Amino acid sequence: MRQELDDLLCQRYPELFRDRHGDRAQTSMCWGFACGDGWFGIIDRLCADIAAQVRTGKMPSVVVSQVKEKSGTLRFYIRGGYLHGGNAQTHRLIELAQQQAQHTCEECGQPGVLLDVGVPRVRCAACAMESR
Ligand SMILES: [Zn+2]
């Protein structure tokens, strides 16, 4: 993800991304947002939803430990993982974002599908043409 969008997420959600420049022995967040710009909107909405729930006390505070693309899917990990991080609502929101990413071009954010472009990636028709 380009620097400008990375910075924007860290500015908007400083609590969630407090490990953004953490030690790589402690967090994978030091690598930044390891996915395309097209998923920015999905990640931004997910973080806004989480931040709102934390603010109103419906969810324990959450620190993100890794955001990346893997095998064409969005991965969004939090400190404590599935068992000890967040609550059921946190995991529901993350799952919803992952489902949205399955149909959103990782390059441009337009509707897309999982394609084989040498590796599995979610792409719209135009971006799929470009990656050939
Ligand atoms: Zn696209």
C-alpha cells in the first residue's frame, strides 16, 4: 500500500496501529500494510467500526499486529489473536471485511474476482489485463 494511505490509517486509528513502527521481534505491523491500495477502503471501514465499538465500550481495545494479502485474501490479525484479542463482534467485523475483500480488486477497489495471475489475486478485468 502506498505511503500516503499507510500514514492516513495510522493517523486516523493511532490506538489500533500503535505497533506500526514496533520492533519486528514483537509485531509484524512494522512491515506496514502488505496489500494493494484497492483494499484501503475496506480496511478504513473496518478500523472505523472497531474504533467506534471500542469508544462506546462494546469492545475491548484492540491492537493490530499484521495486515497483509495472502493467497489473494485479506488477513487482519490482532494482538492476542482469535482467543485473547477483541471479542465476538471484533471477529465478526474482521470476517466481514475479509469477505468484502474477496470481491474487491486489490489494485483499484472496483468489483473483482479471485484470478490466477501467476499467483491467486483478486482483480477487476482491467487490472487483470495489466498484470499479464
Ligand atoms: Zn482493478
